[in-house]
Amino acid sequence: MTRWTGLLTVMVLGAGLVGCTDATPPAKVARAQVKRTGPATMEIIPVEGQLPYCMLFTMSEKGVIRQLTLTRENRSIRCDPNRPVANTSFRVPVQEGKVRVYIFFSDERVPAGSVAQQLYDLRDRERVTAMDLRLPGRIFVETLEFTPETGEPEATGVVVGAGGVVTSDGGTAPDAGTGTGTLSVEPAAN
């Protein structure tokens, strides 16, 4: 009887191994996406079904680490699905090159200082996972990439001096606002 039991065990295990070799690994599901809003600006949009809190960091090719979601409490923020994180676009300095965007999703508000320190300690790693971090609760890490591009110069406005005079240099000249070397702005005729 033990021979038959042994033979059946070997057949079952053999059949199980054949079934395992045909299986393909599950496809990685993105937890967020990067949406370009300008040459050097982006929005991070979490997809449906993520943990409710998140924080964002970037690490540039030059090694500069930036915390994008900085609050007074320095903790992760509420991140609603299908809406830009913090309802804003984030600017990436072109001179720092391509960045890796780290999105840390959590089930509770996590202190950002410890995440920043751990990310700094792991800066030489090609990939950072939730298993690399010492954080409370459930944590998921999504890593995306963004490459800033040079584009049209952004309009930052001009300085308006006394009498409604707009300076041509943005108000940096020594005579700014005195009327010398300025352009006057007149209302359009109706």
C-alpha cells in the first residue's frame, strides 16, 4: 500500500510542476500615473483602489532628493483617486535632468522626515520597495519617471510702478518705477 501512495504522490507533484511552468507572472498594476502639464511640470494622479494617504519625493540624475508634498505637520497627505496629488502641478528643474518620482501610499498618516532619511540612505539603489522601509502600517511604493524639457520661457508678470507704469525689465533696473525706460499701459479703446 505504501508503494501506491508514494507513486500517487510523485504523480501529483509532477502534474503540479508541469502546471506551474505554464503560468505567467501577473502583470504589474500601476498605482499612479504622471501627467505632463508643461515642459518641466507634472501632475501625479493616483488610480482607483490605492491606500488613502500619500507623499511624493523626486530623486534626480544628479542625486538631488526633493520632498514635493510638504505640510506643516510634515506628514503624508490625503490622496484622492483620479485627482492630482495636492491639486497641483509640480515643477522639476531642467538642469537636474530626469527624475524618479517616488509615491509612498499608506493606510495612515506617516511622518515624512523618516521617509526622507530612509530614501536618502537608499539613494544608491536602483529600486526602492516598501520592504526597504521601516514604516508603520501598510505601505505601497510606486516609482515613476519624468524628464523635464526646456520650453517656452514662463511668463512671471512685470512690476507695475507709480502711475500704472510697467517696467520693461521686471523692476530690476535702478530706475525702476521712475518713468525712465518704461512702457506705459493704456486701456484699450472700446
